[in-house]
Amino acid sequence: MSTVVKVPLRYRIPWKKIVLYVLAVAFGLYLVLPFYWIVAMSFMREVDAISVPPHWIPNPATLENYLGFVNPNEAQQLVGGRAIDETPYSLRNSLIVATSTAVLNLVLATFAAYSFSRLKFRGSQVLLVLYLLTRMVPGIAIIIPFYLLMRTFGLLDTYLALILSYTTFALPITIWILKDFFRSVPRELEEAARVDRCGWFRTMWSVFLPVAAPGLVAAAVFAFMTAWNEFMFALFLTSTEAAKTIPVVAANFATDFNTQFTVMAAAGVLAVVPPLVLALLFQRKLVQGMAAGSVKG
């Protein structure tokens, strides 16, 4: 009587999955570790932040770097020409400028994108391409003419100068985002509203814009982030705490005489909080708007 010998199956190591997971973890650490280090350093003492080897966990943790923005000590007041005193004002200025830019950009882009998505006229595609071509011009090439123009109209060191410049940066991309998203909205909704004797403005406000909310959120967040992170125009067009934004003030923490890395890290954390909160609040609509704007049309 013969016996059957069972040979165990050879186990195959899923190298592709292992490599993929390793790359995913490495990329995640590449994104998270710098932000973690800034947050951790903002709670450290200066001696711990510059120690070798570095202390990855604040011990002891301190709030002195954050309290310095309210009541700075003598050493903190010398950092970057009183940059620590200007940080609260710069956060206020950035919030006002970025919010105003997002609102103005959204209003203008909504009318333009609706026209491109619903109306057929000669030269529409050429005009859209021209909008994008304006974004290919480097900012350094137009900063001097823009500065002279703002000086002529007396707008230097004002919110309006920054809002106008940032709107010109964000408007072309915003029009493209909304144009593709508006094309995905069924025309039947507008036709049904007209049957119910709704005018154009009421149709837009009550029917069209609520359906297009994800695209509007994506466009608004894009304009907000563009204005919040911009540095060069803010550096040229502002000179006092009346209009300086947070990127300009953050750069002033590094000087030839002294640099307090912990205070700089605390300012960086405060600068990241508003955009981060905005992205978390509108995360779902932001993803929907970006995805629809990239595949529709």
C-alpha cells in the first residue's frame, strides 16, 4: 500500500507589498516629522532645542515661548527687531488679508466660471488659456511695477494692496477649478427654477450655488492658502505692523546677532494653526471639490 506524501507549499514573500508599505511609511514620516519637531521645539527651553544629540520629547515642557507673545521678557524682545511683539498683529493681518482675498476671489471667479461653463462665445478657450499664461509670469518680474503702482495710489502698507495682488495670483486657477465643477451641475436644476419663476440671481443663490458648494469651498481654501503663505509681495508692500503678515514677521526672527529657535518654532506653530483648522473643517467638501474640478469638463 502506497502512502501519499504531502509537500508543503512554498511561501512567497510579498516583496511588492512590503516595499510599498515601507515607502508609504517613509513618506509619511517625511511629512510628519518636520511638523512634529517644530511643535516639540516650541515647548522646549532654548538649551534643550540646540543640544546634541537632540531631545525629541520636551522635558520639561514649558509654555514660556507662547507666553512671550503676550508678555515677552528682555531676551525675547531683542529677537529679530521686536519680531515677537509683531507676531500677534501679523496673525491678525494675515487673517484679514487671506479672508478678504478668498471672498473677493470667490465672487469674481464665480461669475467668470459660470459664464465659461454655461455660455458659448467665440474665443472662450483662448481667454481661458490667457488666464493661465498670466500665472507663468514670475512674481519677481512684476514686483517693481506693482510697487510703483501702489505707491502712486497711496496704497503701500495697506491691506488693499495685498488683497489686490493676491487676488490676481489666485483668480486664474480659481476660475479653472470652478469652471469644471460648474459644468458638472445639471442644467435641469436651473430650468426647473426658471419654471418656478425664479430670477437668475435667486436661481444662483438658492439652487446653483448650494449644489456647487464643494467646488466653492475648494476654490476659497485655495485662495486663502495662496494669500496666507505669500511672502515676497508682502515684504515689498508692507513696512509696519499695520499690514505686515506672518511670513514677513517670521523671517525676522533670524538675525545676524541672535536667533531663538524655540520662539521661532512657536511662531511657526501659530502660523500653521489657522490653515490647518480650515482644512480640517472643510476636509470633505475640499476633497469633493478638487476631485470634481480635476475630472469634469
